[in-house]
Amino acid sequence: MEWIPVLVIAVLALIVIVRNIYIVQQSKAYVVERLGAFHSVWGVGFHLKVPFIERVVKKVSLKEQVADFDPQPVITKDNVTMQIDTVIYFQITDPKLYTYGVEYPMNAIENLIGELELDQSLTSRDTINAKMRTILDEATDPWGIKVNRVELKNILPPREIQNAMEKQMKAERERRESILQAEGEKASKVLIAEG
């Protein structure tokens, strides 16, 4: 009977110890707080947390990640609002800054995209991708995020500009068709005259 309390205490101590053992996997990092304040970032390997004093606040993946955002309105230099559909490839470089830098990092990046101003709207997608990557990378540095690549999936101009572009393309096709017809008639007349 005397050994039952000792056994219960030993089992409870074992449970507490086992629950405070952490093994951090490759390409992950754990942000740890001690008594509510930042204490450390655990890298790959075996770690033992001090029970009731320390806590793992966030488990961060250090792999490259992909964020696909809904179409965002962006204003061009000539004050035309375009809808751009973007995909961002990013990596977390500093788990501490990522945890404490901004409350919702993906929402913040999405808002940054919406505030961009584009120089050339439909002409050079590669230039726009590079410019957006540079701007987003600089803006996300204080949050511990590195933007590796930005891809524009689609650029949607306003309806009236789309209509004007379609009319211009239709007129260009009709012009080419009339030139080809005129050249064909001319060639046939030349053949008839030669015959």
C-alpha cells in the first residue's frame, strides 16, 4: 500500500517527461516561449521542454511554399484598374520574425499585391513578375519571409478595354483579309493577262 503513491507519482513524472520531449524534423523549426516571452528557435534534432514554463508557440515549415491568390485589382500608371491573378513561391527564412512580425502573413502579402502599381500592363509579363517579386521580397523581409518567385497567371483588363481590344483585333483581321483578297485578285488578273 505504501508503494502506490510512489508509483502514481513516478507514472505522472514519466508522462510529463515524455510529453515534453520534442524531435524537430528536417526543414522545420519550432518557436519556443518561456513564461510568455520569446526564448529560442529549435532546429533539427532532439529537444526537451521545461514543463509548465516553456511552450512551443509555432511549428514553422522552412520548405518553399506556394500561395495562390484570388484575382486582385491593381492600378497601372495610366490609371486603369486591372485584375491580376498571381501565384507566389516563398520560403520562411526567420521563424522568429515570421511568428512575431505580422499577425496574418498571407493576408498581408495579398494586401501588398492589391497596392502595387504596374508600369506596363499587358506587354511584358516577365518584367511585371520580376518587379512584383522585388517589391514583395523587400516588404516581407521584416516578417522573415523570402519571396522566391512571382508568377502572373492571368491579367484581366476592365470590360471596356477588353471590348476595345477585341474590336481592334477584328479590324486588323478584316484589314489583312482584304489585303490578301486584293493580292489574290491582282495575281489572278496578272495570270489572265499573261495567258
